[in-house]
Amino acid sequence: MELVYRSTRNAQETATASMAILKGLANEGGLFVPDTIPAFDKSLEELSKMDYREVAYQVMKLMLTDFTEEELRHCINSAYDSKFDTKEIAPLVHKAGAYYLELFHGATIAFKDMALSILPYLLTTSAKKNDVKNEIVILTATSGDTGKAALAGFADVPGTKIIVFYPKHGVSPIQEKQMVTQKGDNTCVIGITGNFDDAQTGVKKMFSDKELNEYLASKGYQFSSANSINIGRLVPQMVYYVYAYTRLVANGEIKAGDKINVVVPTGNFGNILAAFYAKQMGLPINKFICASNENKVLYDFFRTGTYDRKREFILTTSPSMDILISSNLERLIYRIAGNDAEKNKALMQALNGKGAYTITDDMKKQLADFYGNYASEAETAATIKRVYESDQYIMDTHTAVAASVYDKYVKETGDTTPTVIASTASPYKFTRSVMNAIDSAYDKQSDFELVDELNKLSGVKVPQAIEDIRQAEVRHDIVCDKEDMLAEVKKFLNI
Ligand SMILES: *Cc1c(COP(=O)(O)O)cnc(C)c1O
């Protein structure tokens, strides 16, 4: 049976999986959600005998029902290949009392590669299936990692152009260098004088501008999104939770059917929502531990039932989580509102207008599987140092936020359920903050000297993604005000 995707803001607006991927965002700012999440049609034991690609196929075929087996396998095989520096694709590493699911072995060394290495294939396949003749313009806001992963995925893909907006003063030096050195004639990278929320709001506005979209179509273009508002990002992200679980079973750490916890360092709520969807599919997950940095809007939401974005935006050492408007939370809100588009729309309008909304007690009760907490900057740094000293394992700042919050959770609850921590970036991507956490004396050295020091301390090979940017020339130097994003898009498209 074909799975129907529906807008969170209008029950009448439906799409097939491939159309939802093509559109990225529904009309009126809504997000596409599946009407139901199908259950696994293979047992957990069977899944435990499969490799990453096969698990990916088993999960994605249930969600992307209008893709043929041949189409889907082509997308999966093209994405999860030697671009990853390990055959396992997403290795599970047992350190310091938890299982770290390393999601950073792709081309740009952050977890965004897990979905963005396949999204270009899903998107071009969707265009073909739906007879789309327009050139697809990928419009992306990034807090640092999505941008580079999307650029790497879409560079020189025929029939596409990609434009990335990032906060000029809100990303790490390595993140910025990775983006501004991007090759490919179809790529465009723009720094904005604003934060990630400004970038995301600007992009969503262009998506929702009907006249603009008609004008684009008249010029042979249409927008799509590489952000996690695109269902084509979320579905591939469900896969690695299933894969992690099956590795625990395969290694005899748990029995099929046993429960696990997952800890996710969270910003836009995409990664943790994918875990939530995996549970609906039948993955035995006990708690979703939602870890925030000092931008702790989600922690406050889980505690009080009020989502309030009216607060200072804090620049932290985990910049990919510096977000006050977590877009994908809307998909969870819609669900706990009983899949009621009108109720959800009213709450989102309150967020847009008044800057806050409060859910009902009945809705809050349905969040019992979620635990939220946050880590301060000092706690994050202390965690990096502690785990380095105890296990010689060096994690990045985002993963350290998750590990700190997991410590708090265990202290509070005494829960001993085996726990998987989503390790979302290589420490090499945030070298300065990571090395400073271990010893502040490192701060005197240059970024690439620190790369070599990190290599000495960890014994982990310097990733190709870092070697590639040591000498690379800057190819993108546009900076604009947040009000001028549309003008820059038009300039790049020559329209
Ligand atoms: C994007 C990102 C996150 C946050 O993920 P969401 O899906 O936005 O919640 C966490 N860590 C890193 C390294 C990231 O790049």
C-alpha cells in the first residue's frame, strides 16, 4: 500500500514520498509527515545479520513506498560507498559506559553526511519519476554542518543548483573553510550577518512565497530543501538507529527485543525525531534523551510544556546546536495533537507571532518517553577532558553535550539500560574547542597546528576532509544582510 504524506498545517495537502522529497516543505510552511509509520516486515534477528546497505533498504522501502526496489537500491549503493572511510559506515564504539554511534565517517565528517550523501540521489530519482523538467534549486540554511554536507552531495549534480546560507560569525573556523572552498559551478555559499534562526527563517520565507515560486517556474527553476524539514533527510536518518541496535544484538550485548536508550545532541530536532520514528517502526527504545547546549529551549519545553524562543541566542562551542527554533519539533507536536493540522497550525502561529506556545496536559503526557536536559559550556569541556583521560577517546563538542546530559540522566534515574549516544561530528571539525577542553595552553596554536596535536593525542588519522582544506583556495566570499537573501538568490540564478 502506498504511504501518504500529509502537511502538518493542512489536512487536505497530501503527497507521495517522492513528491514530498521534491517539494521539501509543504505549502503555508507546513512539514510533510507520514500518515502512519509501517512496522518492520523483518524480525530484529534477521536485521541483525544484514550490513548497513541492506538495513537501509529494509527501513527505507517501508517509508518511500513509491520508489521501486531498483531505484532505492541504486540510491543506497551510490550513497554508502567509499565516500565513507569505513565499511561499517556507522561504527558503534563502546567507551566509558556507553555505546558511541560514530556518524561522522562520511565525506564532510559530521552526521549530516548520513542523509546528505543519499538525498541528491533520492531527489533526482524523484524528479525523474514525477517528470519534473525544471532545474532544482536547493536552498539551505546551515548552522555549519548541513551546508558542507549538502554542497558535497549536490556539487556538479546535473539538473541542480545549490545555495547555502550560514551565519557568518556563528560557525567554527574549520566549518567555514570547508564551505567557502567548495568546488562546483552549481554551488553558491553566502555568509549572513545574523544567526542560524535568521538564515532558516529567510529560507522558509522564500519557500512559502507563492509569487516568487511562480516567477521561478517561469524561468525554469523550482526550490527544494536539503534541511531536515525535508522528509528525504529524516528517512535515511532512521536507518542508523536500527543499524546500531542490530549491532548490539549481533555482538551479543543485548538480546533481540531488549530495550535501549538513545541520547541525541539536538538542535533542529531532526536526528532525535528520526529515532522516534524508528521506534514507531518497532525498534525497542526506552528513552529518548534530548541533549541541548546552553540554548536550552528544548529542555525548558520538556520540563514545562511551554516552548519559548524569546531569549538570548548564545554562541557556544557546539555551534551546530545553536538554534532556538527547532523546526522538526513541529512534526512531534502535530502527532501529540492527535494528527490535528488545525491545532498544530495555531501553535505554530503563536510561535511565529508571540514567540511562544504551551501544549495541553494531555499532549504533555504523550511525551513520557522523552527526557530533556542540557550541558553548560564548562560541563561540555569537562566531559571531553574526563573521557580523554579515562579512555583516551576524544569526542567532539556536540557529542560531549550528549555525554554530559547522559551522565545527568544516570545520576537522576539510576537507569542501567544499555545506551547509544549519537556521536555527531569528528573532533577534527571542532579542533580548537576540543583541544582547549583538554588543555587551555593549546589555544595559542593555529588551527592546523591543533589538527596535528589532536592527531598525536588521539592516534586517530587526520580525515581526508581536513587534509583537503589545508591548502584549498577560497571560492566563495559573499556576505549579506539577512534582508538581502532573496536578492542574492536572484543574482546567482541570473533572474
Ligand atoms: C546538525 C547537528 C546536530 C543537531 O542535529 P539536529 O538534527 O538539528 O537536532 C548536532 N551535532 C552536529 C555535529 C550537527 O551537525
